[in-house]
Amino acid sequence: MVEAFDPGNFAVNVFIYIVMSKGIPNPEKDFSGWYKQVVTRAELADYGPVKGTMVIRPYGFQLWENIKNIFDHMIKESGHTNAYFPLLIPKSFFAQEAKHIEGFAKECAVVTHTRLKADEEKGIIVDPESRLEEELIIRPTSETVVWSMYKKWIQSYRDLPILINQWVNVVRWEMRTRLFLRTTEFLWQEGHTAHATEEEAQKETLDILELYRQLAEDYLAIPVFTGLKTESEKFAGAEKTYCIEAMMRDKRALQAGTSHNLGQNFAKAFGVTFQTEHNQEEFVWATSWGVSTRLIGAVILAHGDKKGLRIPPRIAPVQVVIVPIIRDNDQRSDVQKYLEPIINGFAETGVRYHIDWTDNSPGFKFNEWEMKGVPLRMEVGPRDMAEGNVILARRDMDKKISFSCENVNEKIPTILEKIQQSLYAQALAFRNENIHTTNSYDELKQIINEGGFVRCGWDGLDKTETAVKEETKATIRCIPFDEQPKDLTCVYSGKPAKHEVIYAKAY
Amino acid sequence: MVEAFDPGNFAVNVFIYIVMSKGIPNPEKDFSGWYKQVVTRAELADYGPVKGTMVIRPYGFQLWENIKNIFDHMIKESGHTNAYFPLLIPKSFFAQEAKHIEGFAKECAVVTHTRLKADEEKGIIVDPESRLEEELIIRPTSETVVWSMYKKWIQSYRDLPILINQWVNVVRWEMRTRLFLRTTEFLWQEGHTAHATEEEAQKETLDILELYRQLAEDYLAIPVFTGLKTESEKFAGAEKTYCIEAMMRDKRALQAGTSHNLGQNFAKAFGVTFQTEHNQEEFVWATSWGVSTRLIGAVILAHGDKKGLRIPPRIAPVQVVIVPIIRDNDQRSDVQKYLEPIINGFAETGVRYHIDWTDNSPGFKFNEWEMKGVPLRMEVGPRDMAEGNVILARRDMDKKISFSCENVNEKIPTILEKIQQSLYAQALAFRNENIHTTNSYDELKQIINEGGFVRCGWDGLDKTETAVKEETKATIRCIPFDEQPKDLTCVYSGKPAKHEVIYAKAY
């Protein structure tokens, strides 16, 4: 259960020092090793003591807070409110919806006892007398507990819609874990809405998907495909699952958010009916939707390069890092004075900045802040001051430019916005280069093997999807909204296509 | 495990309807019944399906968000950052600090298995083959997991201080629960700091207590005593526990926040040492501190009256509720037009408002929003419009005043501020009336019995504290910072007082 790693161990520390000083793996050659190093060396996260759990460190958590605040604002603007539902769900509740329990049964953390006690031989043990009558499940998602409450709260159409969201932790017992991408516990928001009509629920499902698209594209600078999941890939208990799918730098897909139309499934499982305006009794219509700390993984994997992270300015914890180039305390106070009007300007424009006054060398600092993905670096040394300039280095390109100190405050918000756009443009160009249309299964296999997305026809059959998955490890990521299945044939069976789909290997 | 209450049951619904329409219990006669009714009828919270758990409904959660945002801002301003540590703690970690495990062993939710499976006879059961090698504890507090990580992160004095906080859920298996005041799961913030010196840790402990005092007094409008806990009341694993203690309307005490100087206890338990500037190896000094959703209970119990909640404006989800007095749709559009400049003004001044356009009668609406504790009600009807006025009713007093529409935008922030001050002044006056100094144990018994705080001498002995507790149910709430023990004698033993203390019955 507990990791073998022991930081007190001298040999381990020496080993770590050597690895650290040697830089990170080349992402072109070892993307997975690169990812692991970047996450820990940028101090985004660390492994927790229990296998598969994650500690989100302050720098990673600030990134999460920025993403969270943006989406929280979006959903509040569109009439949703936050609430809190309990962590622990009775086993019987959880088993109420057949597909739901089927989907989650194999990854449930189960609470069975409520006390520890001292045992003379074995030390601290679980008190067998504290065994619960009914076991409790730590929520892997909250549909069941939410709908058990909605049963209490909904009587008539006047009580609808209910538009509730919660920002919480959930636990899914995963065997193979990776920080941010797949962890036993993760943080997310889960929206749970209740509606009087099917149309309204469907509209909500798609409205939220559109917010997810905006969050991904306009803030995380990650272009996404929006579309419908196939039956085999949809959420356990949903009628329809819609998703945003992004391409990472290794050309694999990452599902970055899902929005589910749950139909009346959970209302039926929990007996939630309402009186309509015409005095009929009907089951309530439902949606649920979520994005998680996985989004941080998406940012790392979509924008990172050989120097480390590249964080889009709109979500960056630090937008501008200032590195003073100084030799002594006199120079330090000169730089401080010189920076004063710039800092004051940041306070006005709301630019998030950090001044690195540590004793490390400028080169060390450059590397460290590049690793941390800060969008813009400002260098200020004696020569710059003499000339009335500062030097700005953009993280999205390999270029330093000297700017007059006078108008730097005016320029920086514009430059940050340009970096935001440039990161998006780079990710979009990369995706466009690596998505291919084809009619040939051989070609599909080759593309999937070499890395990339394939857009092609699908006959709509489960068995086709399964066969392709078994033979290539690629799955149907989505049926994109802009599909044009007419005149296409299924890439596998050669039959007329029912849908145009996107195949890719996925995280 | 699951509550017997069934909202689908007709008889229960009729019963609830009758209770609701009859109003709430008189707080002077049945404070506990009053509390329960107010919490549920103001839609702050509801019981969850698992005994002792709580659903925080949107109105209650908005209140929590406001409190959270204020304190989050305070700690960030003072150099702290947020992070996230895992929910699940290995049993062996948890048992590492002897006093700590002693304090929490009897209220631990224990995870033992990680899968469910279908059983032909019994339905869904816990898969016995998924039993964990080492059981996991759901965090009741996170010192142990935090210090297991600090061991990784701290090597030298350059790594210190660490000033981390997290906003999370915790679980403590309580037998007797009450919404917000004592629930099996609750939300809180827990700060965990690491320092190079004892002095710095002690300063941090007291600095945070001062922030708690400000939060309680300046925002929640609740006057608090600040002081030190006795040995028997301190946190399990702390050297010293400081607290803020408030008086509720039933004259009982409520501990509203605690700040602990943990000395080197957790550093020793987890072997966390650091290299000092002078190349010595020393154990790290620690603090931890927390406030929880219990603060919402404090707001209810400190300010509520027979009509329901009274929420201080600075934390109120709705600061101004507007009740239009209209008969038909024509009047509705008149009122809408009339309100427009006022609403625009609110957007500018940031006043949080709500317009109640429901079909309910004005009387019903008045009651409902008084129950929900909205500080200020604005009434607008045809006569007010004809006169160019609006009517304002303050929740903190029984008075309606007509204001000219012209300057109402200017006035309202000032009125809200006056309500804030008046709620504080009322709570302070109430506390002053109900705190007594005495030298006589008989008098102490009488005061405690009738309700109130007693300020008196204490000989500093455990057994005295225990005896008073057994005989009167009152505990020493704190040794207040402004104690003047000189010339006092112990109210119980008659010996010279070591401290001046505050005795009270507590929540």
C-alpha cells in the first residue's frame, strides 16, 4: 500500500539529484517518461502514500483553482448553483440503477467499519464490533445520492428545473494510475439537473457541452472535437453521452469532458415523479456532466515541449516571471526601484507575476520557470536599466525582445493574449496535421500505429467497433457533430456508413 | 443506515404540510426544535441517506461559499497557498502519533474492500477477494498524510516555511449528530504549516487565531473570546490549542475555530528534520488550524429569532430581496420598469439581490424571506410608485421606512452596513448580559443551570475541571488572553487561582 520510496535514504537522494541535474527525457522519444518528470519537477503534483492517490501541490492547485473559477463563473451565469451531497452512499442506493452498478462495481472503495482499537499483539486494529450493518461506498460519482434527495425535493413542475453542481472529490479504484490522468481519487465538478421535459434535458446536455468546448478552446487553448459517444463508450446509466475530445502531443486522444442525457433512468430507479401543469404524474428527466483534474493532464500533454510545461496565460498561476540579473545588493535595490512602476502597472491590469529573488543563477532560473511553463519571462539587468529597457522572452517561441520600460505595462496584456492565441494555433495546426480521412482499413491501421486520428465511415455495429479495437487498440472517440456520413462506407466492413466517426488510441 | 423518512408517503406529506403552515417552534421554549426547523425550512441543509450525513442545499452552500471566499482571501493575503492531500490514509500512518490515534480511533470510517459483485442469492455484495492488505482511514483530519509528504519536501531551512491550506471534506463517525454542528462528514479548511523555529510556529498559531477572530466578529457578526484550551480539551497531538468561543442565543458556548501549535510532535512521528543555516539537523516545528461548516451553525444560533434566520449582510447570499406588490401583468411591467435603475445601481455597487416574482401572496413572501434571514426587504407597489418611493424593512429590527427612489441606491450599502453592525451589537449585548463573574461554586452551578458563561478562578488542576464538568456539565471553554488571575481563588477548590477561565455548557 505504502510506496517504497524513502526520501531520507541517501542513495535515493543522490540518484534523484543526478536525474534532476540531467534534465528531462525528450518528449519525442519517451513521452510517458517526459510527462512523469514534468509533473513532479514543475511541482504540480506528487504521489500520495496510498497507491494511485495524488497530492496536488500549490502550483498545480493554483492552476486547478484558475480553471475551476472560470467554469464556476460560466455555470453560475447560466443559472446553476453549487451544493454539496455526501461522500458516502449506502450500497443498496448505489445498486439501484442496473447499468450504473454494472459500470462502477469493480472500482468501488467500500467502508465497512467505524472504529479502530488497540490490540496487545497486533497494535492498532480495526474494531470488529464496529462493523456497519450496510456497507457504504465512497462516491465514484453522485447520481444515486443526488436522485435519492431529488425524490424529497421534487413534487410538482414548479420545483423544476433543478440546476445543481458540486465541486468534490470522488474515488474510483484504478489499477493502472498516472498523475492527473487516472488516479484513484480525483477532484471534479459534477452537475446534476432535473427537468420537466425530454427536450429541456437534451438542451441542457448540449448547452453544457458547449461550455466545456469554450473552456477547453478559449481558456485551455486546446482545440476539441464535440460529438456523441457510441453505445459501448457511453456513461453507465446514460441514454446519450456527449464529449469533448482533444489530441495530445503524442497524437493520442484524451476525453476531456462528458455531458450525459440520463433520460428518465435515475428518476425511475428512485421513483422521482412530478405533477405536470396538466395534473399528470410523470417521471423527471435528468442530465449529469463533469470535468476533472484530468484537464491539468490535458494542458500538460497538449502544450508541453522539451523544456517542460507551457501554460496558456488565461489559466497560468504566474503569467509573468521577473528574473533580475544582479551581482550584489546595490544592484538589487536599483532593480527594485526600476521595477516599481511596472509592478504597480501589474496591480492595475491584474497581471499575475512573480519576482525570483533567489540566489540561483539566471540560467538556473530560466530553466526552472520554463519547466513551470510561465508564458512570459522578463529579464532586468544593469544594461537594460541603463537603456531604459526590459527584455521579454515568450515561452511559446524561441525569441527575446527588448522593450522600452515606458510602454511595457501597456504591451504585456496584449503579448499575453498573443501567447494564448499562438498556443491554440500551434495545437490546432498539430491536430490538423495528424488527422486523416481514409476509406482503407489498412491505411487506418498504419495511421493508428504511427500515431494520429482517423476520420472515416462506420457501419454503426458494435461488433465492428469491437473488432477494430481488438486489432488496432483504437476506439471510436466520438461521432462528431459535423459528421457527413452520406456516400461514406464503413472502413472495416465496407458496408454503407451509418456515421462518420473519429478513431484514435486514447488515454 | 438509511433514514426511515419517506417523502413519497402521503401521511408524512400531510403532516409536514401541517407543521410547515403552523410556523416554527418558539426559540425561547424549544431552541433545539427551532434550530432543526429553521435549518430545513430555510433550505440550508437536509439529512443525507446515511445517518449523520448532511446535504448542503444551494442556499446554505452560497452562505458557505461567501464565508469560504472571505477566509480564503485572508490566508492568501498572508502568504498561504491551497493544495490538496488525499482522502485516504493508511492505517499505519494514522497510528504514528500516539495521542493523535488515541483521540480519533473511535470515530474512523475504515475502507477495507475495493469491489462489489453480483451474488445470485444476496444480490450485490462486497467482493471478499478485493480485501485490502492494509485498511485505509478516511481522513478525520490530515496531519499524518501531510507530514508524510513534508518528509519528502523538506530538506533544508530554504524549504521553510511551508504555509499550506486545503478546503476539503472530512469524516468523523459521530453517534449524536445535528446538521452543521456535528455531522459524520463536514467541510472545512485545514491549514498545515512547517517552520524552522518554535517562535515562528507560535506566531503562526496566534496570527491565524487573529484571522479567525476577524472572520467571526467582522463578517459573521459574532463576538468571540480568544484564548487557550486546557490540557484536557486540546487537540489530540497538539502542544497548545487556541480557540475562538462564542455564545449562542441559548447561552451555551460554541467552539467556532481552533489553531494548534503542534510543536515537533508530528515531525518526530514522521522523522521530518531539516538542515539549519548552521548545518545542524533539527526537527521541524508545526501548526495546524481549522474552521468548518459549523460556522453556519454558529450564524444560525447566534443571530436567529422567532421568525427564522438573520444573516449578516457581509455573508448573506441575498442581501436585498425585492417583493413586488402587484395584482396583474400590467402592474408587473410597471414595477419592472420602475425597478430598472435600482437594479442597475445594484450591479454597480455589487449588492446581491433577488426579485421574488412568484405567485405567492406578499404575506407569504415576507414570511419566507424572513425565515431565510435576508437582511433587507424592499417592497414596491402601485402606491409607492405613485409617490416615487420604495419601502425598506430591516430584518434586524421591526421597522419599515419609505425611501425616495432617487437616492435608494446610495443608501442601501450604508443600511446594509448598519445592519451588520447592529447584529454584532445585539450579539455582544446579549453575551455581556449573560456572562457573570463569581467566586462562589453555588452561584456557578446556578448560572450554568439557568444558562450563561461564568468567568472565575481555576486552580489549574485536571481533577477540578473534571469535577466541575461532572457536577454541572460545564467545561472550561478557554483561558482567555485577557485573564487576570491575580487575587482570584479557584471557584471549586478555593485554592489560589492559576488562571482565570470561562466555564459554560457547550455544543
